[in-house]
Amino acid sequence: MLLASHPYWTDYVSAFGAAVGIVVAAGAFVVAFGSARDSRRSADAAEKTATSAQEQLMLARSEHEQLEADRMRQPAVESIDLSPIEPKPGEKTPAGVFRIGFTNTGNRDLQDALLTILFERGCAATLTDRWGEPDTDQSKEDTRERWPGIKGAPLAFDYFARSVTVPVGVSLARYVYIPHPGRFPIRVKLFHASLAGSGPWTDRWIEIDDKRNASVVEIGDGSAGPYDGHDADFDAPPAA
């Protein structure tokens, strides 16, 4: 019996089929690997997009909360105080000068508020520094206003109007000089839209004695003559 010394053609076919199967399997693996890699890239990109969106949302919320916090912060001035100057050791009190002061007790700077100092024309008041040296700007206006306890037509007054800015926790002081003895009505107002009631005011008598020492008298004091009464309510003058 003769033995075959060469492979049958069927063996070639089988070997070729196996080779084709390997190539197809390898191709499928490459495709599958590429798809997995693309899917991973897409997933990474989606995760980065989501992370970025979340960060932007958190930033927007933080900015909104900061804006709300800023909006809620307001300056506050509880009162305006008038007083004589208290001399420091070894210091001489300037004659005829008194102090006007207030403090921003709020949690936001008071910016560009309007401070007005209204006085009787006959007192010839001037603005000074703490030592009685006159300010370079003595510009003033005139107005007519009612005064506590006074009946009839509003009275004529002169007034200083100055823009002031007061940081949080800071006190501001202004000084006024009256050159001759007497008792004079003084009205001080502070206006700013952010202040409660749009700002405080006060009415006082300033008394300058014969030695030109200044003292402050409450409006309600019984010795205040025709001006005794209460703080002005700023009623509008009656129609003519």
C-alpha cells in the first residue's frame, strides 16, 4: 500500500480557514478595543463636562450668595451727637467751638452721604478744625424750615452741606465756631438712602457764654425759651 507523502487538499482548506478565522478574530478584537477606547474617551469627556458644569454652578451660586450678602449689609448711624470739645492734658479748648460727631455702626461703608449743619443767620457760624482753624471752604446755602415750638411761618436759616464717607466702625467729627456769646439753634441732618429712615437728625441749642465756652442745651430744656419742645418733624409749610 502506498502512503501519501503530501497533505490532502482538504488540509490546505482547513489551514486556510483557520488562518482566516484568526484574522477575523484579531480584527474583531481590534474593533472591540477601539470601540472600548472610544467609549472610554466619550465617558471621560462626559465626566469632564459634567464636572465643569458642576463647578460653574457652584461658582454661580457662590457669586449669588455673595451678592445677596452684600445687598443685606448696610451702614448704620444711630444718632448725631453735639458736644463741647474736651481738651486733652495741657491743651486749651478753642473758644466758641463745638463738636458734631457720629459713628457708622453698620457692616458696610457709608459712602457719599449728605451732612447738613443748619444755623440761625445771626450766629455767624463757620466750619473749623478741632483747634479752631477755619476751613478753606465756607460755602453755605439758605433755607426756610419749621422749628420745634415755633408757630407761624417757617424760619430762615443758613446751612452748610457737605458730602461725607465713613468706613465701617469709624467715627466722623466736624467742628463749628460761633464767634460771639448767646444761645443759638442748631439743626444737624445726615442723609443717605441706605440709612434707616434715610438718616438721623438732631435739634439743639448751642450756648456760648461770656468766656466763649460752648455748651449744648437739649431742645426739651424748659429754659430754651420759645424753642422748647421736641425734635423737629419736618412738616411741610402750610399752603399760602
